[in-house]
Amino acid sequence: MALTGSIMLAIMALPTIISISEDAISSIPTSMREGSLAMGATRWQTIYKVVLPAALSGISAAVMLGMGRAIGETMTVMMVTGNAAVIPGMPEGIVESVRTMTATIALEMGEVPMGSEHYHALFAVGSVLFIMTFLINLIADLIKQKYRFKLEGS
């Protein structure tokens, strides 16, 4: 059922990614497109060489927000994936019942004794989620800086 949860999260993240990416692409000035076409570039060359590089920081922000939504989505995944607190085996692992890290924290935090090893393990899981989110943000920021420099430097 991990496959089902993955598909569900991808579908749930798509509207966020698509709408923000569309806004980023439509915010590119018409003069940039027209200038490229006036220089003899085809429509596809204009999209590939002008529009996408100019909108890449917005598109990377859209992907980052979509991934953040997917990571933070607990209840839907908990219901779709079977909510089994076991590590799935291979090769059938992708279709077996699983439980996500966010669902584990949400389900177990209220019942665990404060200060126990289990309590600290749940905080370690939360720390792993925080580090994953931080790395996604860091990568998106590096992409943004890389392509912003190319646009300003050319």
C-alpha cells in the first residue's frame, strides 16, 4: 500500500505545484518572449532558453512547497497506506501496508510516557523530518541562486 500512498501524495501535491509554476511562467515579461522570437528563435527554443530559465526559481519554489505538503500530509496517508507499524519486506514492500513517520508521531505522541526512550525516539523521528525539510529548502535555495546569477550575469 506504499504505492497507493505515493500516488495519492503525488496527486495531492500537483495542484500546488502546477498553480505556482503557472504563475511563475506567466510572470515572465512578454518583451523577453517577443525579443527571443524577434531574434529568430522558434517557439520551443524561446520556451527552453528564455522562459524556463527565467521562471526556474518560481518553479523550484513550487516543487519545494509541493514536497513540503506531501511530507506534512498525515491523515490521508495514514488512511490510505494501511497504517501498519512494521517495516515492509522486499520485493513486495511497495504494496504492503506501511506507516509514515508523520503518522507515527501523530498516533503515538499522546500515549507515550514523557521522558521514556519511546518519547525520545519520536522526537528523533521529528528531527529527521526537520532535517529532510531543511535539505529540500537548501537545495531549492541553491537552485534559485544558481539560475538568478545566470540571468543577471548574461
